[in-house]
Amino acid sequence: MSLIRLEHLTKIFDGKNKVEALNDVSLEIEEGDIYGIIGYSGAGKSTLVRMINALEVPTSGKVFVEDQCLGDLSDKELRTTRKKIGMIFQQFNLLNSKTIYNNVAIPLKLNGVGKADIDKRVDELLTFVGLADRKNAYPDQLSGGQKQRVGIARALANNPSILLCDEATSALDPKTTESILDLLKEINEKLNVTIIVITHEMNVIRHICNKVAVMDYGKVVENGSVIDVFTNPQTKIAREFVGNLIHDEVPAPLVPGIRAMTENYKILRIKMKNTEHTEPLLWELNTKFEVKTNLLYCTISIIEGIVIGIMLVLFAGTDDEIRKCEEYILKCGEQYEEVEL
């Protein structure tokens, strides 16, 4: 079921120079998704996510949350809908003059929740994010990762069904980033919160998302499952993002030697799923067929619990024997494509 539906969104910012931040964007986000939206700075991804809680209003197009068009809601109805949507930010947006307890309590106080219930809820949230012993501390006394955990606790205060994360890990080191992403995954799984992740880092997408949309100059140029985009990117920009993690081109220092080969050869990029290692396939190809193989590059990634392996292999031999290898690769249920130097 589509929890969020974006239909033909366009956003133009008027000023000295008009800026078209979004151009005819349509997306559907299903309940339970961790949906990544990736693009370079200026691609329009932050503008897009701010449409979902009506912090930005589209110039044209419609935003539906739980089948309600946000543009049709009264101010009161919109406030009620916004309570279902939490948001965390790159720079945490904590009030330095207030304790961690009071930062997390802000949404509850604004909604008129009684003190006893606030105390109980804040304690629950700080325990959940691992900061139960820091509720009387101030933001300046916390690390960046701890500050983001406070931001997450605050975003969860009203039991939202949707959590928007706008570059939530960009200010954090890699180890802290991983811990925050693990926390977000736990929120998705244990609290049944649908999460939208805005990022410019493909590693974030790989770590927790099940679906991804790639944005460029205000448009969604590619979208689908993370596995499909990782293993078979269709657009130049998607290939660039994937290439930042999976360098599946022939290493440059090897190219002159390969070009100088006198033997007949072909280079194949072999893509495998649900495999923990690459040796058996190469061993079988070497033993079954009259070819010599040279593994030029190999990478293994785990996406949504599925092991994805990509190998660049040079096959030396006759055209007929190499063709038999290609047929055998397909027979094994794997995919390949030829790589030209």
C-alpha cells in the first residue's frame, strides 16, 4: 500500500533568477519502506522531502499522505497530519540552552501532554536511543552521534508513522554513521516506521534502504529496488554513485599489458547474487573448458541481506571455448556483460 504518493511535483522558487528545484517528479513510497533519495547538491532532494510534511508547497502537482492530499487539508487537519511525520536534520537542530530531556520533550509540550506522561515518554525514548543516563546533560556535552540520537528521540516523540531524514549522517564520521543507520533500521523494523532518507552517499543507501530514487537537476532519473540499481544502473549519474563503492572497471595499470596480449581474449563482468565467494565458478570454468582466466577485480557487497558479487575476469582461449564459458555462466543463473577496453 502506498503510504506516500507524489504526483507530478514541480517547484519553482521566484527571485532575481527563477530556480526550478523540481520538475515533474512522481514517486510512490510504500508502508514499511526505507526509501533513499540520492543526488548531488542542488538536485532537489531536500526540497522534495520538505514537500512530504508541507514545509514546502509545490508550484504544481500533489502530495498524498495516507491518501490525503496535503493541499486540500485545513490548517488544523495539516497540523494533525504533521504529527505523524518526524524529521531529523544534518546539524541536529538542538537547543543548546535546554537539557537533553527538555529537547526531547519539546514536541510533547507543544501538544499539551501532561508532565507525568512526558516523563514516561522521554525516559522510554532516551532508553531506546541509548542515552538514558544523559537526560540532564546539555547538547554541548555530547558527541555528534549522541546529538543525532537526541534528534531521533525528539522526532519519535509523537509516535510518527513516517520519519524524514535530511542528510542525517553527513556530519558524522563513518563509524558513528554506521551506528546511526543501524538505529534507523531498528526503528523501521521494531516501530514499523516508514523512513525516507535524503543523502548524497551511496553507502548510506546500500546500508539500510530497500528502494532508491536517483535525482538530477530536479528530476527523478532512475528509481527501483536498491539491488537492481546497484547491479544494473541505467543512467550515467546512477553509475557514478554506484562506482563510488563498486569500482568495476578494469584497473588502469593493467590495461597496457592486456592490450599487448597476443592470445585471443575477452573480459567479462560477472554479476552474482546469493554467493559468498567467487572461487568455485572460476575453478569450474577453468576445469571444464580450455581457457585460462585472470581475475582482474572482485567486490562483494551485502544489500538487504543478499550477497552481491561482481567480478571482472579475463578469459584467454578460442572464441568457441570462451562462448562455452559464457553459456555456462548463464546456466549457473548468473549474469555477465562484455567489457571493452
